[in-house]
Amino acid sequence: MTYSVVNEKINVLAVFKNGTIFPYVFSWQERKRKVNKVNLRYQERIGSAINYYFAIESDGFIGKIKYNNESMIWTLEEIWVE
């Protein structure tokens, strides 16, 4: 498997509960995808902002998405392809 950098803004439906973010559905390339599994989550502080990263799976789709708490923007960072 190799990965491809995407770095595109996406829309995400997420639940924010007890200080934890749970991405549920995202749309990319005019298609909605349900997040079946979050394999990894981590965060990175840049100045006063925090970037939250999620390695996700969605019906054969594998990728990494990011949420920035200051801009409130979600980004599809990269996708993994076979």
C-alpha cells in the first residue's frame, strides 16, 4: 500500500463528547462516507491551535483526516491506495 497526499477541505459530521471528537460521516468528491473505524487518533499543538488527526476506514477507503480547533476546518490529509 502507498499513500497519496490530498490536503482538501471536507465536510464532516462529528460528535464532540466529554472532550473527545468522534468523526461519523464525511463527504469527499460528492460522495458521503460513513466512518466505520478510527484506527488512530492524535493531536498536535501549533501555537494556540490544536490539530486533531484521525486515521479512518470507510468501506474499503483508508485515509487520514484533520480537524483544526481554531479555524474549525476539516481536511482530508491523505488516502491509502493499493
